[in-house]
Amino acid sequence: MSVSVDRERGFLDAIGRIADEHAAPNADAVDREARFPAETIDALRETEALSAFIPPDLGGGGVAFETIAAACYELGRRCGASAMIYAMHQIQVVTIVRHLDEAPWFEEYLRRVAGEQRLIASATSEVGTGGDMGRSVAALTPMTDSEGASFEKQAPTVSYGEHADDLFVTLRRSPDAEPSDQVVVLASRDQIKLQQTGTWDPLGMRGTCSPGFIVSAEVLPEQVLPTPFSRVSAESMVPVSHILWSHLWLGIATDAFDRARAFVRAAARQKPGETPPVALRLSHLMSELSLLRAEVSSALSEFNEASAEPGRERLSTLACALRFNNLKIAASEQAPRVCQAALGVCGIMGYKNDTPFSVGRHLRDTMSACLMVANERIHQTNASLLLIAKDV
């Protein structure tokens, strides 16, 4: 076995143990109390999973992107909120790693993430943009008494913001810049002021702890990622987000299927030699899950192929934008369908919260998927792209 294969398997084995020993036992309490899944995140820190994607020469684990995606899937099978927090952290890490552009400050920052297992959150959405991540209202404003700059951003949601060590923030490049002329700033917790503007008592994904905040900070020039956000978004943040999210949604849906299958097997044991009528529904459910799994798998393969090309230019094409937008739409709609079908198999035993066949949390968590970058906004973007795209 090669060193790289051994490393990938060892990492996923550790993730599997964390999912079973920490995420699963606390999932219901995290959901019920809408609390941060501290047990899971602490365990991920102890195994240095927060720096798994960072290259070894910067102190990280150096695992492949598809292994990070597999980790999101495994965590999703046990606790959707834990998986979402891990996925969102990794979205920031992957984005920084892929767009370092020999920036010394960010290289040193990644070493700190690896050494201290720092948790990164993001503030990319903003009040006043209509949910368009490609535009910003808040701007990075030079300070008159120092080399630094300041900002104040009103974010409608900042997932696990109060629990994060650092914040990944999108802003206009300067006060006179166009809304689409954006940069990424990485601010540490000791620089940030958070003023909470809302509460967090949602239907699902309750453990992500995502109320709104007014986020303000003073930062140094070197804390601005050199690559323009338009390129960062097209090449990394958007496709990586959709791929990792879709993997965790697949994980949630897979566990819902597993519970439905366990229910059917339990019914079969009651009447040996007979196939329970509800087994037909389980077969239909398996087909729905297979469609979701195929979509998620093919998108990951296409992303890896495009990322391996010199310059990653294919990722900036309209065809790629449409591809990963469609992944998000398809996965976010298919995952709750699978969970709904699992509820149909399990009936009242799936509807109740205190049975081993309960899928209420699964259904509620996956229902949030269509709202994370709203599907209607993505359809509007796709409609515009289809008018000009020549090859899709």
C-alpha cells in the first residue's frame, strides 16, 4: 500500500470513528437544543482533521479533495449539523489552499490552522444583495491613521460564527469599487466584533448556530487574499461548496434509507418467508437514492478533472458554472425526496422522534438545502447563462 493511500484510509477511518462515537450519540441533543456540536468538533480537532487538506509542507495532512468529500458524507450519515460545519470550514481551507499565489501571510496562516486546529467560518451573504454572493455592499475602507483597513458588514447568517476562530469575509475592494469588484479578507477572532442581529430557532440544521450578525473588524493589507474573488468564486468556492454540501446531503439521505431498510427487515422477521408489502416502497426508495449518488459522484469526478488541467481555466467557463449550479439544485431537491420516501416506508415509526427508525431530523435537515444559496436565485442565474452559453 502506498503512503498516500494509507494516509487517506487512515484519515477516513478516524472520521468514521468520530461519526460513530461522537456525532451520532449527540445528534438528537444537538438538534433538540439547537446547540453547537462541540463533542464532534473537539474530536475533529484532536485528530487534526481541520487541517486535513492543507499540504504537508504547510503542516497539514495533505489528503485529497475527494477524501474531504467522503468525510463530509460519513459525518452527514450521523449528524447533519456536524457535517455542515466541517464542510463549511473545509470550503474556506480548500479555497485558500487553491489560491495562495505565494502570499506569505496566508501560508503562515495555514500553518497556524494546522498547528492550532483553528475553525474557520464565513460571512459571504449580506443584507441588501438579494442573496447574490457575487456582489457586496460593505467595503474594505483604508484607515487614515495606519496601514490597515476596516469594514462593517451586515450578514443575515453567519454559521457557527460565535464558535469560530477566524472569519472568511467577502467585501468590495474599496469604498468606490463596484459591487462585483470583491476581495476576500481573513480576519481572526481577536480582530472581529460580532453584534448579533437575530435568533436561531430553525426547522432543521439547528446545530449550525447561524443567526445574523453585524461583523466589523480592522485588518492589515496582507490579510486580503491576492486573487480577486470573481476568480476565487468560479474556480473554487462555488463548485467546492456545492460538492461538499451535496456529499453531506447524500450522507443524510443514505442514513434515512438505512433506517427504512432496517424497518423493512424488522417487519420481515415477524413473518419469515414472506416479503413485506412495504418492501416495494423500499425498492423505489433505493432508485431515488441511486440517482442522487450518481449525480454527486459524477460532479466530483468532473471537478477533479477540471482542477487537474493547467490553469484550471475550464472551471471559469459558462458550461462549468451551469454544471455545478445544476448539481446544487438536483442534490438539494433529491435529498429531501429520499427522506420523504423513507418516511413513507417507516410510517408512524419514522414519524416519531423516539424510535430507531425516526427520519424526522433527516427530513428537516435536508429541507434546508434548497435555501442555502436559494435554488430560485440559481435558476435565475442559469437562465441568464443559457442565453449566452454556446456549449453546455
